Amino acid sequence: MHREIRDHIEDVLAGSQPVSRPAPFEGRPSEAILQDTREHLAQCNECRAEVSDMQQQTALIRELRAPEGFATDLRPGFYARVMERIEAEGPISIWNLFIESAFGRRIAVASLSLALLIGAYLVTSERSAEESLLALESQQVTTEQMIVAGEDAPAREITRVDQSPTDQSSEDAVLANLVTYREQ
Amino acid sequence: MDASITTLPFPAIGEGPRARTRVDHKNSEEAALVRRVQARDEMAFREVVERYQSKVFSIIFGILRNRNDAEDIAQQVFAKVYFSIKNFDFRSSLLTWIYKITVNECYDYLRKKRVRKLVYESDFSQEDAQRMEASEPAIDGSVPADTRLAQRDLILKLLSKVSEEERSLILLKEVEGHSVEELAGMTGLNENTIKVKLFRTRQKLLRAAGRLTRTR
């Protein structure tokens, strides 16, 4: 849509009134503006088509007005019913957002599942850590016993202690123990 | 949309009354009332309900055309007003704020009941349709009630494709009949911003209508 129409589209649509009732408070655009838009629309097919679509759309939106003469009287006691509802609902808390809406419920379920997964992972990983620590400790104890037992044994006996060369940490532990033991 | 209309009617000539005064929403009589409601003054809340209940009811009825549901939703609107009024920041008028809540509640209702495909399929009886036709004559007297219901359904669906702000603005303009100047006063935005927002909304609606037509 060209600028001369776009800038005054509200004036054009307000004036078109293709519905049964006029917009009650709408002002009217000046003659000069109308003349310009009229001339442009007479020449420009593109703008004319778009304005026409907008007019029809506007007419449909205006159909959402309550019918003329519609009785807006509510049944007596409306305020009391509003207050009853307020009392029944209570103050809105953050939890209502999760409990009341379907999306909120999904988020709550997803969060709970995630928390459970994380919890399960932490518990199992802690257990395996404990187990490996225990295994390491028992291995250290065995190593120390072997060292004590084989103090007078030939060097080749001590080298047998290093039975798991792949386990770098246990090797380090053995060496540390050995050094400590000799220092003592 | 029907592209057969090629002649454009133009408005009557002359300057109508234009509300150019920018309203100070923080220091009005209405602001004092709102502050009382924020302080949980029940009499003030009652005043708000009594002042706006007819307006709210007619907005809802205009959208849903179901009196019982309209009253139920109106109650919900005021309950929401009661609980949320502490968040009201005086940037717009109270009516604009309530209007937005009202339209949102209508759309929540439509979403919940999943009746947007054909709004009246379940609720609207033949008798209702006849009553509506009798009470609200068609524009050219030839559009049958079911076509008009389908058109209403279409525009409600299209309006659900734009943001809450855009929806409220276009409804305030076209349904409530407020001018751009009045909307500027009501929302605290300047007139050009209102015009741009309205134009973008109209374009979005046209695009949504195009997409809907292509998928059908």
C-alpha cells in the first residue's frame, strides 16, 4: 500500500461505514485528505484492492458490537455474585498458574520429572563413587599389608604389588604409601 | 474476502469533534477510585463494578452472543480486576484496562470450550438464530443468519492471530467506535503510534485471512 493511503487509512475506513451503524465518536477527515486519497485510489489498483479488503474486514469486526437496543441489565445481585466468586477463588498465587492452566500443569509435570531424573542420577552416581572409594581403600589396605609382609622380600616381590598398571590413581596411592612407609 | 467491491464510499465532509486533550490517568477522579480499590476498599470496588458492569456485559455479549455465558464471564472479569488491580499502573484508562481483561476472558472462554471452529455449533440453537435475525437486521437484509455466524466465527478466529494489545486496540476502534485521538488519550500512546499499530494489525488480519483461505 502506498504511503498517501497508508497514512490516512483510518480516515478512509472511518468514513467508509459499510455497516448498518456508524462509529459513534469518529471524527471526519478533511476534504483535502479525502480528495488526495480518492484520486490515488482511482489510479492505483493495488491500493484499491487492499483498502477494499480492509473495509470488508472492518465491517466484519463491527459486527462484534452488541445489537442496538441490547438490554445490558444484569440480573439483580451481580455484585454479590462477583464477591462470592472472589471469596471462592481466593488470592491468586504463583501456584495457581501451574495448577489452573494446562500449560502450567505440563510445565509442573516436566519439572517434576526432570527433578526426579536429576535426583536418581545423583543418588546412583554417589553410590558408584562410594563403591569405588571403598574399593580403592580396600586395595590400599591390601597393598600396605603386602608391603609390610614383604618388607624383607626381594624387590621383585614388591613389584608384584603393582598389579593394576592401568589404574593410575591406585599406582600413585601405592607409591605415596611406600614413600611414607620408608620415611617412617 | 469478496473482491467484488470496487467503489469506495467516502465519509461526509467536515471536521467532527475530536478529543485532543491528553488525559492524566494518574491524577484523575478515576485514579483516586483505583487507589481506593488497590487499598482493598470494598465500597470503591463496588463502585467500579457498578460503573462498568453494563459495558463489560455488552462487550462480552457482542463477542459471544450468549447471555448466560456473558454474565458468567463478566463475573470472572471483575474477579480478575479485583485480584489484579494492584498491578494497574495508570498508563491507560481503567476502562481500557478492563476492556483488555474482558476481551482476554472471552478468548479464554472460546479456547476452553473449543468452539471457535463454529462458535455456535453447540450453544446456538435454531431458535437463537431466529431471535438474532429478528433483533438484528442484516446489513443488506439478504445475509442469512448462518452466513453471518460463520463470518463472526471467522473474524473471531482472525482476531485470535494478533496480540492482545492489537486485538484490544482494533476492537476499541471498530467495535466501541473510538477515534484515533480518543485511543491515544485512553492508552497513553501518541496518535501516530496508534495509527501504525492499527495499520499493522489490519495487515496482519488480512494476511491471516489469506492463510486461512489457502488452507481451506
